[in-house]
Amino acid sequence: MSIVITGATGQLGGLAVRHLLAKKIPANQIVAVVRDLKKAAHLAELGLELRQGDYNDRASLEKAFAGASKILFVPSPDAHDETLRMAQHTNVIQAAKEAGAGHIIYYGYAFGEQSKLPLAVTHVSTEEAIRGAGIPYTFLRNSLYTEVFVSPDAVGAALQFGALVANAADGTVNTATRSDLALAGAAVLTGNGHENKSYNLVSNETWTFGDLAQIISKVAGKDVVYQPVSYEEQKGMLLQAGLPEPVADMIAGIYQGVSEGETSRTSDDLKNLIGTLTPLEETVRQALQG
Ligand code: NAP
């Protein structure tokens, strides 16, 4: 019996593997399900078993999930096509059921029912499908990643122009880092009493883009001010930077969501699972290091 992790070649899944190993779970008890075995040599080197499984191919997932006591299910990144993503998630759930998985731990989206973002619908529907399949579950409902807003590019641009430009108005932000969210996954995989529970993995204290500008100034030693802009201005800048229109719409839409309260809700769930959360200042430092 083993812990199976999907999306293990990705950032969140990869960090979950690291946290499990740090918690002294033997590598040979962890199975990495990956769509391309060639991309997973680094995981084999750590001692993990690799199995091929593609979200588009239910039969491959059934084989990959054989003997799984617990599955950490990282959602598909294909958020540009929510119909495809839901079909992929249905494959994962049916395969887990066929394989007789004992517990499925799904990374969803925090406060999904109240969200106005299109991506939330798939997460809520996936949770419903998992409940419907009758597999014991834990829903780890992730915040947006802090790194979505505090990337090396975003911090670099703020320093270059002396301004952090965003259509976030005075919205408050409840993000957590990928690593903290991955640690929550490892905590649930190695802990007890999490069956059939849902956790909203957001921070217990929020920040604003004004706060972020101040922290960038402090860490980099150079003045940066927050400059709020409109949705149209933000989208125009993203298009000018060469992003395709659907991507520009999605990013400007996320910042707009922040301005409208999308990221304003707090919870102690993440803190209760992992203890101290990574401070925003630390993520800024990491972004500055590239
Ligand atoms: P990531 O680095 O892009 O990882 C995605 C993982 O999914 C990779 O391992 C990828 O495999 C795998 N994958 C993609 N298509 C697959 C398929 N057809 N079959 C099997 N595996 C497939 O994303 P992340 O940063 O770890 O985030 C994890 C997930 O959270 C994303 O997939 C997305 O659903 C969601 N997300 C959340 C936020 C947020 O702010 N909360 C932001 C972005 C994304 P390959 O290595 O082969 O590509």
C-alpha cells in the first residue's frame, strides 16, 4: 500500500514529495504518477516508484493507482478549457474508484462556491463528483498562490518602474505559498482524522498591494509605490507585453477579483495544519533571488 501523488513533476506535487520525505516517509512508499516518465528521472533518483498515468487516459490511471491507500490529487493545469479539465478530473475519480483507493486528497479552490472566477466551477464540481463516488476524501481548498502575485517578473517590473501596477484597488489578499500548501498535503497524508473534511487553505491574515509595495521597497532598498489601474489599463499592459488575449483576460480578471473581495476571506485551517505560514517578506526575498 502506498501514497500516490499525481502532478508530481509539477511545482505543487514536487514540493509535496519533498515535504513527505522530510517527514521521514520512506521514498519507496511514494508512487509518482506522471504523464511522461522521461520528465521524472529526478523523482526516481530520490527512490520513488514511477508510474505512467495521463489525465486524458482513464485506463492508464487505473493501472497507476493500483494498491493506493491514499491519492494526493493535484488538479489539471488546463484551466483554459474547463470542459476538458472536468473530463480529466472525472477520469481520475473513476480510476481511483476502480482501483479501490482508500482516501483521495484533492487540491481544490478555497471558498469555491462564493468565487466569481471561472476556474472555481471545476473545483466545486470535482468535489461533488468525489463525494458522489463514495471514496473517503479530504478537500484541501487552496488559496491563490502568493507566487501568482509575487513572481520574479512582477517584483522585477515593480523595481524597474518604481511602481507596483495592478487593478486590485484596495482589495485584501489571503494567499499562501505553494510550499505551505504542499506541506498541508503532506500533513494530511501523514496525519489522522482528516477523512471527509474540507479545509480552506488561505492565510489567517491578509495583505494589500500597498503592503506588498512597502515590503518590496524594504527588502530591495529601493522605493516602490502601489499604483492602482483599471481592468482595461491592466489588460492593455499585458497585451503590450506580448501575452495572448485569453491569458491577459484571465490575469486581469484575477486582479479584478481581488478588488471585488475574491481573496478577502481568512481561515485558521492552514495554520492549524502546518503551524507558522511563510511571511510575505520571505516570498519577496525569494522572488528577488529569481
Ligand atoms: P504545474 O507546475 O503546472 O504542475 C501541473 C502538473 O500536472 C504537472 O506535473 C503536469 O505534468 C501535470 N499534468 C498536466 N497535464 C496532465 C495530464 N494530462 N495527465 C497527467 N498529469 C498532467 O502546476 P502547480 O503550480 O504545481 O499547480 C498545481 C495545480 O494547481 C495546477 O495544475 C492548477 O490546476 C492549479 N493552479 C493553482 C494556482 C493557484 O494560484 N492556486 C495557480 C496555478 C495553477 P507535466 O510535468 O508532464 O506537465
